[in-house]
Amino acid sequence: MSLDPRRPFDPDDPATGPLPVYTDPGDEGYHQTLSNLQIQMIAIGGAIGVGLFLGIGTRLATAGPGLIVSYLVVSVVIYLLMRALGELVLYRPTTGAFVSYAREFVSDRLAFMTGWIYVALAALAGIAEIAALAVYVQYWVPQVPGWIPSLVAALTIVGCNLLSVRVFGHIEFWASAIKVTAIILFLLAGVGIVVATDVFGAGGQASVANLWRNGGFLPHGGIALVIVLSGVVFSFSAVEIVGVSAGEAKDPAKAMPTAINSVVVRIALFYIGSIAVLAMLLPTDAYSGAESPFVTALASLHVPGLAGVMNFVVLSAAISGVNATLYAAVRLLRNLAAHGQAPRATVWVSRRGVPAGGLLTVGCVYLIGIGLIYVAGASHAFEVVLSACAVFILFGWISIFLSHLGYRRALAAGRVVASSFRMPGSPATDYVCLVFLVAVALYMMFDMRNPTWWHSLVAGVLIVGATNLGYEVTRRRARSARP
């Protein structure tokens, strides 16, 4: 922006002072109470969940040790995604996160579509976590129907989140601390067991050679790396939740860059490291989706109580996952409601700064998911929800890259201030990631070799059809509610 030298500087005058900052009514009523440490753990908790602790069991059996390659490719996209989101967050922290950025830099339609897709995704991912939680409980008490622990967990977590955002932060902190500590110990112990077997001749199936024998590094061919992409994508489904927490952080300018940079490094260590260690401890065809692969691996060591301890850890991870996805869903739903794009009941924020209307609404969706668990069983319900979620996740990531491109265009035109946190290689990296994500989405929706391919196709059709129809229906009300 060029300033007129004849006019004196006036900080309240956009012609000579600071550029105007976009304000979002969806941020009203919240309390900035999340500490820097809690933000770090929310970032880790969002990135490491049921996709690691339960989902990679089936994927290991399908792709073999070569699953590492699929995770490496998607991890690069996640790194760029988080850098793009970080640049937007440091420009303007908001609980509306990618929904608010889509509204400011692309269009109201994209904001509506992104918001509802993420609300649906977070609700479905929460149901998947609840289903996984039931699988873990049945490890100890297999005679208990899966819907019972799922119901208890859902009611408890929703109830705790109704108290205050601090309670959410405390739950996420301790649950994340438990699973991070456990993964580090597992990696150290796993490497130690492999070394003891290969170098010192200790008995057991563990060996580095498991990475290439038993059918090789890719026992079912390279196409398996593509087939498992829906599961790999789902593993990272909550990584962007840290962007939502920025609006309730005490010091987002300090906390967010650290959280975003550290989460990328930890994703690479925890996911790729865990897959490598699991593949060395046992032949990959020993794993399945019936229980956590960590439990399977530790049970093979025949150490009393060890598998049970790990099962407790993955149970904590499921609680963390439900807690994190619930947090994101209700805040994005409330942001939509503040713009007249969601039921007015969900705009209600309690005196404690909790979006209680959205919490109760998503809690009701969880009850529907528990009905699915009752009908289909916990393990099958998890796989069904995972297949439907993958396309939702991809659309959300596409929206973030589109919003980032819109922000960069606005920055080049001098309409917004520059962020202190930049995405490397933009805009070229934005376009490369967009092409990759669109290609993966199309593959998922039309890969008829996958018996559940139609889940992704139906989800994709619902995304485009339902959100566009919903936008047209609510457009008039949205205009009247817009500031």
C-alpha cells in the first residue's frame, strides 16, 4: 500500500494506518485459556490417534513393510499442509480456522462446504474412535457388547467438555502424554528386541529380515500402496485440529509455530518408526484390524501383562481422539451458526466459554454412531466409517490449500498483512499438493477392486450435492447474519 505524504499518519485510518483486520463473529464468547504446553499436546494428540494404534494393523497385512512408502508420501503433503495452515493461523488466529479462512479468501460457498464437511468428518472420526475404544475394552472383557463401553465413553467425554475448555485441555494433555511416552518406549524396546535377536541370537520371530522376507517388501505388489491410501489418509485426519485451538490459546504467536513444526517431525518419527518396528517384530501377515497391532506384537513376546498395558495405552489414545475431534467439530459448527449457516441452537456459548449447543448436537450424532456399533459390531463399524471419512478428509485439505492460495493473492495485492510463518515453495507447492489430493480422491471413489470403494463414491457425491444444496437454502439467512 502506498501512503499519501500529504496526509499525517493515523493508526485508525486505513488510508495511512494499519490494514484492516477481518473479524469473525464466530470468535465471540470464547476464553483464551489454553497454555502453550497444552497447545503442543493438542497438536500431537490430533496427529497420533486411532489411525496409528488400530488402523495400521489392516494396512500392514495388505501392503506389507512397503506401507512405509505410503506414509512417507502422505507425510510430505501433511508437512506442506501444516505450513500452509500455520501461515494462515499466524496471520489471524481464530476458532473458525480453515472455515473462516475459506470465507475470507475464497468464497462464502467454500466456507459453508468446508465447515459442514469438517463437522461431519469430526463427528464420523469421533464415532470411529469410539468404535476403536470398544475393540480395546473387549480385549479384557470380550463378552461385553461393544456399544456399552462406547456409550459410557461418549457420555463421559461430552460431559467433561461441557465444563470448560480447560478440562478439554487437561484431558488432551494427559491422554497425549500417555500415548507419546508409550510409543517412545515401544520404539526403544522394539529396536532392542530386534538387536537382541539378530545380533545376540535371542529366540523369537523378530528380525530386520522381516522387512524383505515373507513375500518381500511389497508382498502384494506396488498397487497395494495405493489401495491402502484411504487408511493412510485417515491416520492424519485430525492433524489440522491445532489450527482450531489457536483461537483459544493464551499466546498463539508463540505456541503455534512450535506446535506445527514439532508435529511434523513427530509424525515422521512415530508413524514411520512404528511401522518399521512392527514389521520387524513380526511378519506383517500376523496383523489384522481385530486388535491393535501394538498389542499383537507385544503379545507375541509372551511377557505377562505387557500386552494389557499396551491395550490401556491405545485405550487412552482413543479417548484423546474422541476428545480432540469433538473439540474441533463443535467450534466449527458454532462458527457456521454465527454466520447463519447452521441451526441457531448451536451458536449458544455458556458463561464458561464453552459452545454448549454444538457439544450437545454432536453428542447426539455420537449416539447414532453407537447404534451402528450395536448393529454392525465395533470392528466392522470402524472400517465402514474409515472408508466414508477418507474423501471428507481430502476435501478439507484441498480447502486449506485453496484458502492459502487466496491469502497469498491478497498479500500480493497489499490487502492483508504478511504472516511471520511462511509455507515453503508456495504457490508451486500448493498446486502440486492439490493435484495429488484430487488424484487420490478420484482413485478412492472409482477403485472397484476395493470391496468398499462405493463408500468413498457415496461420500463424495454427498459432499458436493448436500453442501451445495444446503448453501443455497441458507444463503439468505447467511447474508442477514453477516457483519
